[in-house]
Amino acid sequence: MTFRKADWIFAGAALMVIIGVAMLPSPRDRNPIIPTDPEHQAVTVEKTCLNCHAPMERRPLPDRHPTRQDCFRCHARSGG
């Protein structure tokens, strides 16, 4: 099987798309990190976040925030 010029162009374009998608920032890169104060660093279970960030608590989440409860998936700790 021999490759024609069109095959090489298609393969190159596909490779460029794959590289471009891989370089896109992840949602985790755009979201704020978990604060470094002792109260936040003590949190090990996402359900604990809702003690302060539920709708009628001290610091409720904004209306446009997703209703997900897997906080650590998007919000990283400051250490990485």
C-alpha cells in the first residue's frame, strides 16, 4: 500500500487537530484553587464543602455554578 500526497495531508491535519485539542486548558486549569487556610485544607470529603457553600449558608455558590458535588474534580489544592 502506498500513500498518496492527499493521504499525507490528511494525516498531518489529523495530527494537528489532536495536538491542538491536547493543548487546550482543562476546566481544572481555569477554576480557582482551594484556599490554603486551615479550614479549607482540613476538608477531605466534598460533602463537607456544602457546610459553607450551600444556597443558604455563609458563602453560597453562584447561580451559574454546576450542581455537581465532586468539588475536587475541578478545584485543585494549592500544592497541585
